[in-house]
Amino acid sequence: MNATVTAMIIAVVGVLGTLFAPMVSHRLTTRERAQEAQAAQDQQKFEELRAHYTAMNRAARQFHTLLKDALHRIRDGVFGEHERSQLEAARLDYRDRYAEAQMIVPQRIMQASRDVNSVLAHGDATTKRLDRGVARPDENVEAALHALKAAEPLLAHMRALMRADLGLND
């Protein structure tokens, strides 16, 4: 009887294994697919955030560079319509990237971006006044160039925060 009971237990285990194997396999496959979908979603979010950070960093640096160039050209008396158009295009691109960032970036990066924006906006306003010949008494090209230097460490700090947020720590 002992052998009969053992044979029955083996038979029941075999039948249950046959019945439950597809369910276990299905459950594992479903879990694996969910993990793959989550990984793909995380990768897409990372790529979108990296694209936004890259665009914002590039636009801020381009605007900064063109502001410095504009001030040098104003000083040298060779700031023309072409340079004004380039500067305005860079300003508009920067403004758009800054506006986009406000909707998606973490607060610490937004604060760093605001700090950069403050220096660049002040530099832009000063550059426009100098170009139009309506500078304030304390405004001149050299002072404006010196003020724009304040953006350099702020740009570096903003870039470092963005890189850290993307997990790219040095």
C-alpha cells in the first residue's frame, strides 16, 4: 500500500505540474513583459530629459556667447543688422528652451536656470541699450562684459546639476 500511495502522490503531482506549468509560465512572461515595458519607458523618459537638458544648455551658452560677441562689436563699432538678427534668434531660442524647461525639470535645476537667466536677461537689456545709444550713466561695454562673466560659473553649475540628474557623475 505504501508503494500505491507513493505512486498516487507522484501521479497527482505530475497532473498538477502539467496543469499549473502554463499558468506559471504565463505569469512569468507577463512579469517579464511588464519589466521590459517599464525599462523602455524609463529609457524614453531619460532620452527626452537629456534632449531637453542639451537644448537648454546649448541655447543658454549660445545666447551668452552672442551677447559677448555683440558687446565686442558694439565697442568696435561693427555691430550690424546681421549680428542683431543672430542675437535675436539666439534670444528667442533660449527663451523657448527656458519655457519648456519650466514644465519638466526638477526645481533645483530650474533654480540654477533662473540664476543663469537673470544674468543673461540683464546682459541682453544692457546690450540693447548700448546698441541704441540710450545706455544708463553707469553702463558701458566693459562693465557689461564684466557682468556677463558672472554667467560662466552659473552655466557650469547648471550643466553639472543636469548631468547629475541624468546620472552622469564625474
